[in-house]
Amino acid sequence: MSPLIEVREVGKTYGSVIALADVSTVVNAGEVTCVLGDNGAGKSTLIKILAGVHQHDKGQFLVEGEEVRFSSPRESLDRGIATVYQDLAVVPLMSVWRNFYLGSEPTVGWGPFRRLDRKKGRDTTKTALAEMGIDLRDVEQPVGTLSGGERQCVAIARAVHFGAKVLILDEPTAALGVKQAGVVLRYVAQARDRGLGVVLITHNPHHAYPVGDRFLLLKRGRSLGSFDKGDITIEELTRQMAGGAELEALEHELRTVQK
């Protein structure tokens, strides 16, 4: 069975700037592939290729075994790849259920008599959120009144409900406290357990390791390796993320200065 997504030695340049070079990994159904790296590592470039925002210059990008080259985010979405960016693309003053649909609202009637089917919208949203374990008091409340973690969870539930096969999450826990981050990671695990392939972008190995099945490490646009969970410990993952050898050299330099 082909992976939901596979990239083989994918590269992207902007003029003379190499944003991504020879990056390879896979995303399987029912698994979480974590993409880790600091700012400027190439994480954003990779997800923009997967999401159809940019096209790769080198390598191969395959969806369910078929080589693709998306020319727009709509093409990526039509192939079942849903991307939840850090800014979430929500309208704070609109209700939770309107944000859940956002452009695909259910209607009743026809022609000039067509109107929003508010009851169906509210009921479907409440049911879809409940299936993901999200219990909101009122789906009519503005989405802006929710916590950051709750908003992330609504975005995840929306992607699952509308039939995503692959869910790409761009730093979903970056601006959250420990408890809220834990809530979001629980819903990431739920999406995985429902058979989705999840791509989790993060710079925090302690958020990635509990839910991850595979870890792609990026540094300055290049891959430091793609590891299955059984092949790497949290300590080694953290060390590689922190630039192990560079840190050791810095510690040695600091000790020399202190002497």
C-alpha cells in the first residue's frame, strides 16, 4: 500500500537561496510524521509545497503513489490534504459553527429563497466536535472567545469532518501553555487513530515525541535524517535538534574563557 504522501529528495530555491535541498520522508495513514527544526530550517517551505502554495524545483512529490505538482492550495485540498496554519484562518467575531463551515455553510430553499440552515450547521458542528471529544457549551459563541488550544481543536475537527486524508499542522502548540499544548496533542493523537496521516510541524521535541511515529529533522534547508520512533530516543532527538556537536564546542569554548 502506497504512503498517503511521499517526498523524494525534494528541493526548492528562491534565486540563489536554497530553501530546501534533498529532503525525503513519508506520511502513512494512521501515523504522525513530525517535522522538526529551528527557525529557518525549511519547515515552512516543505509544508507550503505539500499544501500547494509553492512548487518544488527538484525531486518527486507523490500522493498515494501518484507523482503530483500542485499549482494551488485548492488542488492540494481536493486530494485530501488539509493544512492548519498557525494563524488558523478563523474569523474571531463569527460563531464557532460558522467558522467550522467557513464557505461551505449548509443552506435550505432554492434560488432567491435560499437561506442558511442554522439548525443543521449548529447540530453538525456540535456532533463533529463531540466525536473528537471536544465539548463546547455553545457553538453560537464567537470563536474568538475560545482559548488558543480550543481554536486549534476546532480547526482539527473541521479538517477531519470534511474528509481530509492528511492533516498538516503548522506549529499548533507554539503559543500555548503546557496544559493547552497537551489538549491539542491529544486531538492530534485522535486524528491519527481515526486513520489520518498527520504532519506535525514543531520546534519542540518534547511535544513531538509522545505522539510521533516518524521524525524528520531539518537544519538550514537540509535533512539531518528521517527516523522511526524505535530508532531514536527523546534524548538523542533533543540533542540533534539543539545541534549537539555545536553545543559541545560552545561549552568547551565557555570553559576555556572562564579559566
